[in-house]
Amino acid sequence: MKIGSDGAVRGEVRSAGSQRVAHGLFRPETPGLSPWDNFLKDLSALLLVLPEGAAFTHITGARLLGWDLPALPEQVPHFAAVRGNKRPRRPGLICSRLTHETKALTVLDLPVDPPAEILLRSARDMGDLDLAIMVESAVREGHVTDGDIQEVLTSRRPGVRRLRRVWNGRNARSESAGETLLYWFHQVMQIPTQPQVDIYDDQGTFVCRADLLVTGRIDIHEYDGEVHRDKNVHRRDLRRERALANTRYVRRGFTLDDLLNHAALLMHELDRVLGRPHKPKRLRAWRALVADSLYSETGRARAMNRWYRSTTPVDWAGTA
């Protein structure tokens, strides 16, 4: 039996007051903790089964760094990167092998993979839209630079092609996950835009900053997320809309439901505004991106199946 500094126990524990973290791993049960505090305690307990030099990576590392994440399934495994061939396999824990010399960060007293490595490991089993949200959040937080990513992209490791594609297509000025999705929708629809543009009225008075301004036009396109339902935010939005009404600009708001479930209607609406013919291949391209992401049932099932196979311990004969 091995006991951690926070009371976590590696071994068989059957006493009351112990919460199971993984097979053969328990920690003291603390009622009333927030989901975030429970997450941190689970990770601290997992250090008892991880070899020395291990670091949390992938979605787990991204959560610790405070990045925006795509629509994750309710239950996702924890991800760690380890050196050597000792990779513990337990349900709910996926360990990948560290093959490059990297220096782990320390976040909330927990070891975390460098941000560029986190993005590369995420690129192996997440869709372009999912990865774009993480990439643009990492950029926004100042956690990665072009030099960091280029160093990773010079290798031939799994995930490089997807990470390169998403990195080269990123919106470096995105301010939220919703804005990321809206920007990528416009890219796929071949509508050039300028992100985060300051808008002024005819007297030169600053009015607002637009999420996206369609290049060469007066059309402002913005993402309206759940935060806009807050009554204080709604009041501010109304004042903003009244100020915009006194300018030559036309604002259009888009929701997540619009982008995911009514993309055909959006495409037709925007094509009419732009005075251009409809091209179904644009819609097919967007639907393919969504289907490959965690925003679709297909994408979630694909990711969960892969993660389940990776967390199912096998014996020497390869049977579950």
C-alpha cells in the first residue's frame, strides 16, 4: 500500500469515507467540493500510479492551463505522458509515451506537458474544430508562440498534419470558443472577414468592437453565446445595438444552434446578402468538419470509442 501526502491510497481500500479514483486507487471523500476541486484531487491521487517524470497532457493539461475546450462528452478520461515503457493502464487513464526532451510545467502543484505538446497530442484524436478552439485559446492566453509550434511541426509525429492545418488557419484574435466556430464557418463558406474591428460612428466616436467584419462590406457578424442571456449583459447589448443603429453598419448575430443545426439556412441567407450563387460544396465541407468534431454524435462516439480502447487494460495475450 502506498499513501500520498493528501491522503490518497494506492491499494485495496474498503473503509467508509474513501472515494475510488481508478482501479486500486482511492482518496478521502470530501463532501461539498466543487467539480473543479474534485478534478484536482483526482489528478493528485493519480500521481501515485504514474511513474516519475510523468506530466498531464491532452485535455487534462488543457483544463489545468485554463483553456477553452470544445463540447466534451460527460465522462472523459485523464491523459498523461510518461517516459520509458512503464505506462500504467487503468480505466479512465490514458498514458502516451514521451519521446522528446521536454520540461514539464508546474500548475497548481501538478506536472503539466508544455502547451505545444498538449496541442500535438490533442490533434491525434480530435477534429479540426475541436483543436482550433484549443489552439486559439492557447494563443489568447499567451501560452504558445509560432516558434513553439514550428518546433513541434518539424517532427513527423502523429498529429502534425492536423496541427499544422489548424495553426495556419487560426484566428489569432479570437476571444472565445464561439468566435472560433463563427470564424471557421466563414472561412469554409469562403467569406473573407476581419476579426475584432473597432467600429466608429460618422462623428468618429467609438461604438464597439465587432467580432467579425465582412471584408469590403458594412456587415458585422457576431457570436451570441449564453452569456448574452444574463440580464446585465442583455442591457449592455441593447445599448450597444442602439448605438450601432446610428451607424451605417448592419449587425447579424449567430448562435451555436445556428452554426451546428441550421448551417444550410445560414449559407442561403449569407449568399443572398452577398449576391452570389449557392455552392453546395461549401455546405458539405462545413458539415464534414462538424461531423468530425465533438459537436456531433458521430464525432463524440468516435473519440469515446478510441479512448475506451486506450483505457481498457489488456493481458499479455491481448484480451480485455
